[in-house]
Amino acid sequence: MKLFRTIVLGLIVFTTTGALAQNKPFWNEIQDFKKQDSTKMPAAGGIVFVGSSSLRMWKNLESFYQSYKAINRGFGGSNLQQANMYINELVFPYKPRQVVIYSGENDIAEGTSAIETLNRLATFFSNIRNRLPEANIVFISIKESPSRAKFSDATVHANRLIKEYLLNYRNTKYIDVNSKMKTADGKLRPELFLKDMLHMQPAGYEIWIKEITPHLLK
């Protein structure tokens, strides 16, 4: 095992690469995915759903989209930078024909601007496209949540920027779920959310399914 040497107040302290890696956010969840794969590796050419907790908490995603060979790699309360950090574990091993991304909501809640959220998505997108040039890439719009209503303007702005960005690239799709989760006059619908007013009830996922399914590749 490779060692790193750190000098602290005249003392030499040795740490391992493994110890450093375990300090990365959501490290244990990523290791759980790898353990699952070691038992049964998903077939190549499926659809990888990757992103934050709205995917992680979509418990029946893989069974619902079993015929599409769906792989759910939603993790933690992750942001786009963290999705990109783990791209080698979450995306590339599966050689997917399609990658569906839901991420960015936590970036904005952490104070990231709409423009920087776009930049983070562009980095993640470019890394996927460079390694998997033929893969279809889908972005699910960032939802506005009642508990994060103060970020609504930034969310709408980021969605608009990301939609415009993806229009410049072939084999991509932007899916608008955010507006579909509102009333006709544009108000949020608290009944679609759990008590935390952040994560979704089954009724919220039903809206997602209606909007996403037509764009999934068989």
C-alpha cells in the first residue's frame, strides 16, 4: 500500500492512500456500490441514473425500469462536483448506452450560483462524453422544493442555462420535470413532498416517470 509522509511539528506521520480516500464524501456509499458489483456486475449497455438523493430514494427505479437495464447510482446528498469525483466508479464501469443525470439541487442549496452550477454540469457532461462519445446523455431539470423556496430563482436560472447548453450538443436531452410539479399558476405543490418538504412522495415520482420514460432508450 502506498504511503504518504506528512511532517507535523517535527514529527513524521505516515498515512495511507486508503485512509485519505475514506475522508472523501460519501465514500462508504461508493464502496457499497462496488461490493454490489463484485457480487453481480450489471450488464454493459444499460442506462445509468446518476446524481443525488432524489435518485437514491427512488427505491423501485431499477425494478420499474428493469426492461431498460436501469442502474441506480444516486448517492448521498451529493452535488455535481461529487458526481464527477466518482465518475470512474458510478458511470464508466457499466459502459452505458445512456446516462440520466439528476444533480444540481444541492449545489444551489450550498450557495453555488446558477452559472457555476452550469459549469459543474458542463465538466461532468464533458467527461462523460469524452469517454463515452456515443452515449445518450439526459439531464432531469432541477426541481424546486418547498423547503428550499428561497433558492427558486437560482434553480430556474440554472435550469435555463443547462437547457440552453445542452442544445449545442447532439444526442442529449433536457427533461423538464420542475414545471410539471407545479400548479397551473406556477405554485409549488407540497403534497408531492415528504415531511421534509425536500424529498418526494410517490406522486412526485409518478410525474417524473411520465416525463422521463418517453426519452429512455430501449
